[in-house]
Amino acid sequence: MTRTEEFEELRSLLFAIAYRILGSVSEAEDAVQETWLRYETSPAQPASAKAFLSSVVTRISIDVLRSARMRREAYVGPWFPEPLLTDPYQDPERSTELSDSLSMAALLLLERLSPVERAVFVLREVFAFGFPDIASTVGRSEAACRQLAVRARRHMDAGRPRFEADRKEREELATRFFDAFRDGDVDTLRELLADDVQMAGDGGGKAPLWGKEGAFGIDNVARRVAVFAPLFTGVGGVVELREVNGQPGAILRARDGKILGTWALDILDGRIQAIRTVINPDKLRHMGPVADAWAILREASLTRRSSRQPDSA
């Protein structure tokens, strides 16, 4: 097998590792490309292409994350990972770990770890790499890596919500939610929301949001959604149900099909616990053409005002 064939066979794994460390599709893709360049120019043939490439992409991702931390601290409003609709890497033996680690909630918890802790957790808990390989990758002893893994696992277990195990039930609840959204059915929306539901959006200062700090509590969230829904549908907006980061969600599109944003739902105990929206156009471009959210808001506002004016007859 040639190096190109070996790399292509492992590309999906490398992207999956990089995305979970970085929380960015574009940065993960760049890390994978840089990994290929280093592999292509490496004078020696490694004993294991998987071990070598996984190590290289992890080191690159750690370096990128260290520099990205400063930018994220100065980010305008809440920072969310770039939405991922489909995980290119599949492993039936680790499907639960892969799915759980992909959720917005899990990726936001990973943001609280140091870059090395995050890499150790991803390699060990998500992809089941052995500690000798992890130690070699991050430049720490095996004992130190075991301690890092325990600390990271404890932190993640303490903060990670337990999503419903039944995927079908979650999908059905999400369908009911977005049906109620389209219909402006506030009563049904309230039935589906947890009392302490949270709603927040990532616009990066480049798109309209739900207020600076988002919305909290069933009354506030239901009201915000009920106000936004008719504005969105009134200008021809379309809700496309999709899985977002392994959780039920949707892509919101303008009438011309361009992407306005994504919604991801955290569901627990038969209720929606959190709604996370990404509307920053820079975080949506990898999915296709992006709509001008400000222009849509202006059109929606004009449409609402004109509908309220009495007939001149």
C-alpha cells in the first residue's frame, strides 16, 4: 500500500481526532492537511502509519489549540464549536463514545481542559489509544498521562449531561419541537421545554442573537422562540431537520436555500434542556452558501410592520 493509500484510509480518523481537540471543522481540516505534508516528506517509513499519523495530527492540534485559546477568550458573545453534521469516522465498537464526545455539550466541557488534557482524554476515552502511544504523542510519562486522563474524565463526568439513550424518542421530540416552531404553537413549545431550559447563540458579533447572555427558563425561551418563528417563516425560511453534532437539531435556511444557522437540542428526561444555535457565518461556510442574517432580519421586521398597518381602503 502506498503512503497516499495509507493516509486516505486513515483520513476520517485523523479528522475525528483533530475536530474533537479543536472544535473547528476548518482548523481540523487544516491539521489533517498539514499531517499529510509531514507524512509525505518524512524520510523514514513508520512501523505503524496509524500510530504515526495519529500522533502527528494530535501534536498539530495541540499547537493550534494553544494559539486559538487567546482568540476564543476575546470572542464576542458565547463561543460554540463549528457544527458538524456527519462524523466521517465510524467504529461500531465505540459508537457510544464517538457520539457522546461529538455533542456541543461535551465539546464545550472539553474547552475547560488544558490542550494536553484534552488531547489525552480524546485519545484515551474516545479512541482507546494505549498509554504508551499517548505518552509518546504528548511528551509526558505514561504515569503522568494516566493522571491527566483520570482528572479529565472526572471533570467530564461531573459536568456532562446524560442524554436520552433512545435515539428514536429524541428524534420524535425534536420533530414535535420544530413542528411547534413552524406553527408558532407556544403551548406545545412549553410542554417540550424543561423548566430550567437554556437557549444561547454563537454569532461572533456578526449576526443577530437572543440577547447578550441568551435566554433562561421555560417562559423566556418559549417567548423568544415564539417571537422568532413567525418572523422566520414569514420571509420564507425553511427548517431542515438534521442531526447536529450527534444530537437532534436542524439547519435553518433562507428561502433561497442559503444557510442561516444551526440549532442543536440537548434532550434529557423527555424535555429539551438546552438549545444552542450557531449563526456566525464564519462557522457555517463549510456546509454551503451562507445567508445574510442581518438582511433577513430587516426584511422580517419590514414584513411584520407592514402586516400591522391597517388597510387604507
